[in-house]
Amino acid sequence: MTLNLQAIRGVIPAVVTPFDAHGTVDLAATGRLIRWLVDSGVHAIMTTGGTGEFPHLDRDERRELTRAAVQESAGKVPVIAGTAACSVREALQLCKDAAAVGADAVISVPPYYFPLPDAAIASFFQELGDRSPLPVFAYNNPLYTGNAMSPALIADVLSHDNVVGLKQSSSDLGQMVEVIHEVRVVRGLSRALFTGVDSQFAAAMSVGADGIYSTASGIVPTAIVRLYSLASAPDPKAAAELQLELQPLNRFLEYDPGYVAPAKEALRMLGLDVGDPRAPLPRLTSDERSRLAAALSQLSAKGLAPAVPA
């Protein structure tokens, strides 16, 4: 697929990684999940990110999951492979793997664990931009990496011709506004700027975001695609109303108990068993499961959480 990834817009599910009863990657369930999401109208697919439990996957598993997504999407939408790693060397290996199985782009956070100065983060993305065989999306997720990227640093990173866009996951919506201003107004760059926070989607669109990398859209894809359409129209009142209707589910994907177990349990409740998170990530408690079921029931009654087709 030949694409201008700087111009990509819309809803990109960050998909879970299905496991079978033995904890092995379930490629059949992966295929079913990807087909359903594509048929539901999403605009791209993101594999092996945080929602996909990348820290619990080995290199071969990451490659084969992206291969499955490419095969099942069948060229209908771009596939963007998560290549998060602590070193330039490993990140580039993952970029090459993604290219080898047909992905259209990669997405990476800054290296995590070791605190890094801005110059080291900038150098990391410079190396990826120079040496990745695929276009690169930068992913700012300071809560999980420990290495925050300021709006100025983000704009510096995006100045590389092969760094085509951003996923911005921060509880500070004001920083998203600062990023959009710095990138587009101050620097005059044309890049795809996405939020990564489901509860901020409508608000981010209202200030110029191009779409969302979304955990919720891997569970209720038609609802999130509809929200994108309303926010793009623009129909701010309808978009805000739908955003609030989705909050009972989004709450599970952004606060305690973390987003992986709720995402997997929600899919199971909707008819697609994708297994449990790999240890040591916990499963939901019985109370959490009951509250999640109630949230999905509310959405289902409004037609926002249909069952996954067999």
C-alpha cells in the first residue's frame, strides 16, 4: 500500500493480543478481531503496542502478530506496528521486521526505564527516522515511559521527513493544544497529530487533532468511528454527547485497574474470547467484572456496543 502517512486521519484501534488457554498467541482470534475492526470502518490498525502487551511478547511474536494483521486487513487499511524498545538497535530490528511482513508504518515511544535528556530522545528518533525502512510515528506517553516529550521536543522530532506523525497520550489536554500550535503554527509542519486518550477524543478534535489511536475502538469500533464523523462534521454538540455516553467504558481503559484486562474482558463479554493478560498483569476482580458488564450493558442498550460477529 502506497500511502502519504502524514495525511492519515481517523480512528486507529490499538488492538489487544489474543492468547489461547495455554497463553500462546492466538493468530486465529487475531484474524477474527482484525477482520471485524476493518469491517467496522476503522481507518488503520495498530499492533503490538501497550494494549497489545508488547512487554510480554518476544520478537517473533511481535512480527507474526503484525503479519497476521497485514494479511487480514488485505490492503483495506494501513497497518502500523508498535516497535517500542529501550535501545536504538532493538527498535531498528523491530522496524525491519515490520517492513518484512508488510506493515505500512511503525510507532515508537522514547526509550524507557533509564531517564534520558531531550538530546538523547531527539537522537533516538533521528536514528529511527534515518534508518527505519518504514515511516515512523512518535508516541509521547510519559506516564509509562518516564521520559516526557515537551511540545518543542515533539516538534523537533517531527521535523524529520520520515517521522510522519504523533500519538500524544497525556492527561494534560492543554499540552495537546500546545503541540498542535508548536507543530503547525510555529514550525509550519504538516504531520498527522493524534490523541491517544479516548476520553479526550472529541475535545482533541475540536482543537485540530487528526484522529485517535484508541483502545476503546478495539472494543466498540462503530461508536468511535461515529464519534470521529461527528467531530469532523463538525457537530460539536452531538460529538460531546456521544463522548459522554462512552465514558463508562473509557473509565475502565484509563484509570484503575489499567486498560489491558478491561479491554480483553470486554471483548470476551461481546463474544470474542481473546484470553487473559500474560502474567504478571492481573485479571479483573469479580467486582470490576460486574461494573464493566454494567457499563457495556448501558452501551449495548443504546446500540453502541454490539456483539462481535461469529
